[in-house]
Amino acid sequence: MTSIFIEPAPAKLNLFLHVTGKRDDGYHLLDSLVCFAEYGDVVSATRRDDTAITLAISGPMAGNLSDGNPDDNLVMRAARLLQTEGKVSQGADLTLEKNLPVASGIGGGSADAAATLRVLCKLWQLDIPTDRLAALALSLGADVPVCLGAKTVLMQGIGDELIDLPELPNLSLVLVNPGCAVATADVFHARVHDDDDNGNGRDFTDSDLWDRTVHFNSGASLAAALQDCRNDLTLPASGILPEICDVLQALAREEGCLLARMSGSGATCFAIYDTDDQATNAANMIATEQPDWWVQPTRIQSHDNRALSQIGASFPA
């Protein structure tokens, strides 16, 4: 009987994202409170007798990846990188259940790559040192290291500095994407588009503004603390895609909304609500008013609810 190994790839959320500087090589430095949702993609793997690696893509968002070259998919790149690193003489048949929108600011591709590294370490019984695995993750993309751990952290540097934080409470969320993709590179370019000829960029936000020791016992206390922070990419992203403003307004006007904000470089936005019922009602209302938008109620993932069974599930409508 063939064993199937399954690994969740939860959506990444930037509760705030500050751009704190820029390196000489062009990479921007960030300071971001990152957590993960219960909802996301799923990567599964079975062992092959030869060294080939295959990828099948299923799920409601699979069509968004159908036109691309499978070899360029981050899942395939992660698998081949790990196979080489581990000097593995076996292959794998991989399946990606794509539930998250593509290029949407919630780490879909990065989470998929991270889940691939995790699932293949189990399948191939690899014992790669944590720091080496993190380096492999970073070589695949700036968001892959944080997705590898898939837990609440303060992410700094170019995504390579991860600082553990106290767990967040199990909060209710709604994720909304207007059905349009916006490229991260375009957002950063728009951020500096109106700058001086030296390309020095807009003013950077101070780093280390977040209290790393504080514990939150409610959504209200977390939302209050987050009011002193922001997503520095919201303005340039909404300049490219004005629908982001529409999404934020739709989330904010629903009853019980404690905070509405864009995640990453967009275009997905999230809102924190008091209760699951309020999140479900908000999601249903927004989905009814905007049937072309992707709308998903979920929760913040915590130690107590980090079960695989939660991934891909949603509240009852």
C-alpha cells in the first residue's frame, strides 16, 4: 500500500508590514508581524521507484496556474532543490490542492514551496539541519522561510530574520481578494516612482516598533495595538489596483470589524472580527454583494488549532 504524506500550506497574513530600508543590492528591508490562517493550500506526496518528480494541480484556483510551465512552479523548484541537497535517489508524485488566489499577498506560492520542503523531508526521511533548510527556503523566495515555520513571528531583514513571539488568540477572520493579481515588484516600483532621481525611495518606517513581549487575550486588544502600525505597501498597491480600497471598505463596514488591512503587497485584504458568527455573516454579505470576489471566513492559526483537518475548511455558511 502506497503511503501518502500530506502537508498544509496555510495562508500567510502580514498584520502589519513596515518597509524599514533598502540594501545596496536592491532588496528592501521589512519589519512585519506575520501569522497564519487556518485556511490554505495542501501539498501531498507519494514515493516513486525512479527519480522523477511530477506535479498535479487541483482545487478551485488550479486554473490560474494552468497556463504556466509546471517546471517553473515553486513546488517543483523546491522539490528538485531538496532532492539535490539531500542526494535523494527517489522521486515523488506531488499534488497541489490550490485553494488560495495566485499572486495575492498571502504567500500562496511561498507557502506551497515551504509545505513541499516539509512533506518531502518526511517522505524521503531527510534530517536536514534547521539552518540549512532555512537557507534553502530563502533561495526559493523571501517569504518561504517564514512559511516554513508557519507560526506567529516578527519577520525582519529581507525575510530571513524570524523572531518568535507569543501566540495570538484564536481570532476570527475574513479574507477577501477582488479577483485581480498585483505583482510585488510593481508595488515596490510604484512606491518609489515619484522619488528623486537618485531613487532613494519614500521615507522608511522605523524598525522595532512592535513590543515583542506583549500577550493579547482578545481581538480587541490586538486590533488596538495594530492601530499604531500599518502596511506601507497599501498606498502604492491601491494606486495600481483601486479595487483594494473597495475591499477594505467592504470589510470595515461589516458589524464587528475590529481592523481591516491589506496583507503583503496585495491584493488580498483581511479583517479581524469579534466572533465566528460575525466573520461568517460578513463573508456572506460581501460574497453576495460582490460575487466575483474571492471571500473566505477563517481563523488565525494557533498552537491549539494547527491541525491539518482545519486547512481547506471554512465556517458553515
